[in-house]
Amino acid sequence: MPSRPDDLDPRLGDLAEGDVLRAILSRTPPSSSTLVGPGDDAAVIAAPSGSVVATTDTLVHGPDFRLAWTSGYDLGWKSAAVNLADVAAMGARPTALLVALAVPRDLTLSFVERLADGFREACAALAPGCAVVGGDLTVSETLTVAVTALGDLDGRAPVTRGGARVGDVVAVAGELGLAARGLGLLFGRFRVDGAPVPVDPSRLGPGESAMIAAQLRPAPPIGLGPVAAVAGATAMMDVSDGLALDARRMADASGVTIALDRGALGSDPDAALAGGEDHALLATFPEGLLAPGFRVIGRVTERGSDALTSDGAPVEVGGWDPYRDWDAVGG
């Protein structure tokens, strides 16, 4: 849907809450699982399997995104994608999103409309049938997007991060390290005196546009979560904070060691290990049961002195931790 012309683009502070909600809801179709949609005190979502997978994530202006780099559309897309990935990582099919917005009064209506467009199109592309079914709207000096995602297991047991077994192969679906390289480009090339400035495409070399797109508008393989579950995945999780940190979490939850093959991590293994926000799916499978769309990057072994190794050596590199890393990237 087109954005409003600048001369017809009111600030949110000049509108009533109902006006803003109507603008958002007019751009977001119902979920295929909706029994009662927006407009009542709560939504009602069908859960045919009798179990509901639920997750939530919050994106805050500053530590999670910068408006100089991020459009309303990109913010809506990313807010949907990061939550859809968590549902998929349990082996579930995403069914609905609940979105709570805390918005500054001087934000424009067109920005929020494009935010809604991003949610709608991310769901359509990554998790058909899933949609925004409700939420909340309030005022804040800091733009904040909080999303709760729901999913259905279609009668299967959830795939947790604690089920990896000795002898399993370790596999991944999706990108590793691309989004972190995009973040490095944003901080390294598109700031003036420490303040972010809009991205100039003419300053991007071959492949760099894809890196920035991976950071601002990730496209995790949501549909492969249920595929992995059906194929017999023993453990699975979303790689949001970097392969090294998240694989170590899986190893600790499962009581095993994850032994990675550095040569299977692509052309830049260090970026693959340390980079976050690609939202790839990390999973373990019994030998011979690898799901389509996954590639093997290691094996599960008996727990040794190290939870995570690469070519037999301990992996020291960490991953993204907002409490530790925010100052380091210029927050």
C-alpha cells in the first residue's frame, strides 16, 4: 500500500488512538487461525493441537534499531521475523502475532502504516496464514515494538534445545554471519561524529547491500522449523545471538559437547561464529535423518571439558549480549 504524501501525513500526537488503530488494522489481514480478531478485549486463536507455542521479543530504538537506518517497513518486517523464528525453532507453525507499540507523539502516521505493511508482508512471505491479531498502543519518548508470537505444533511434541544426543549431526538452515557484517557496515560507514546517517547505496560494494538487508530485514527459514520436527530433529533453536553463543547454550541444555567443523562454516568462519541476528535455525538430527534445507556443520559428542569446539579446539568467541556489547558498538 502507498504511503501518505508529506502534506497529508499527520503526527500521531494530533490523532486519536482509534484513528491510528484503524490505519494499522486496515493494512493487516486476519490470521487463518483467527476465531475472534481485533476489536474485542482479546483475540481468540484456534489451537487444533491443544498446545500453544508462545514467545515474545522487544525492539527498542537505540540498542535494537536506529531510525536513521531503518524504515517503518523494515522495522515491521524485522519485528515479525525475529518472533516467527522463535516459534519455528520449537518445530511449530506460526499462527498469530500480538503487537504492542510505544510511539513518540511526533512520529508520523505514514511511518506506522509502513510498519503495519512490514508486518503484513513478512508474515505473507515467511509464515503464510499468520497475521497480526491484536495488541496495544501507547505513547513513549522512545519508539518500542513489543511482539508476542503464537504457534501451533500440529499434534507434534515441541523440539527444545535440550534434546541433542551423542552421535547426532549438527546442522543449520539459513545464513550465518551476514547480518553481523551488515551491522558492522552501518556502524563503520554510515555515522558522522558518532551519529547514524542514512545509508547511501552508492557507497556499498558488491554483496554489501545483501549484508545490510540481512541486518535490517532478515528472512529466516521459518517453514523449515516444522520440516525439521517432522524429519526427527532432536534439538533446535533460533541463532539470534551468534552461532558460538547459541550452540553453547544448546550444548549446556543437552549436557553434551557440540563439535563444529570450521570448514563447514562458510567463507568467513569467524563471522559465522560471532555474528548474530541472522535467525538461522540450528538443529541436531540422528545420523541419516537430516531434514531438507539443512546443512551439516558438526557433530554431538560426549560432554568434555568444553561445551563447544571447532576442529577440536575450544571456541572462545562469544556472541551478542546487549548488556555487555551495547557500549562497544557506540550506544
